[in-house]
Amino acid sequence: MSTVEYHKLVRDRIPEIIRLNGAECATRIATQEEYCDLLRQKLQEEVNEFLEHNDPNELADVLEVMHALCEVLGVSFDDIESARLQKAQERGGFLKRIFLESTTE
């Protein structure tokens, strides 16, 4: 029997799924102090997976981490969406594919 080390935040049902598949796992509950840092690491992991695989399903993982971060930071996802809409109204989105090459003053 071999052991694989992960040392990362996982979705809530992952230990249950591992056990249902006949394996064992060691887990612990992250402290409140480390939880935000772990979520930030998870966000980076999920973004990297999207960039590597270009799989839209990875964006669902990014979104799930964003929801958890909103909870930890004490803001609602609706607040984040409102900020996004405000920025889009003031500065635009990214749909026009504008690539800024330089500016001159």
C-alpha cells in the first residue's frame, strides 16, 4: 500500500468519495487563521489548471473558490458581481479583444 501526500484544501465531500472508492485518507480541519491562505492557494491552483487545460469546467472550480473567499472575507458574491458590473460600465469588459501596445505622454 502506498501513500500519496497532498497537503492542500479539498472540497468537502472528497474524503467521503475517497472512502467510497475503498481507500483511506488522513484529514484535519484547517484553522480559521490558515483557511484564507489555503483558499488563496486553491484559487491559484484552479486558475493554473484552467490555464493548463483550457477546460471551462475548471472555471467552475475557480468560481467555487471565489464563493468561499467571499464568505471568509465577509462579502456576498452579489457584492462582487455588483463591483464587476460597475467596473464594466466605467471601464468596459474584455469582449472587444483590445490589446494595448503602448501609450505616449
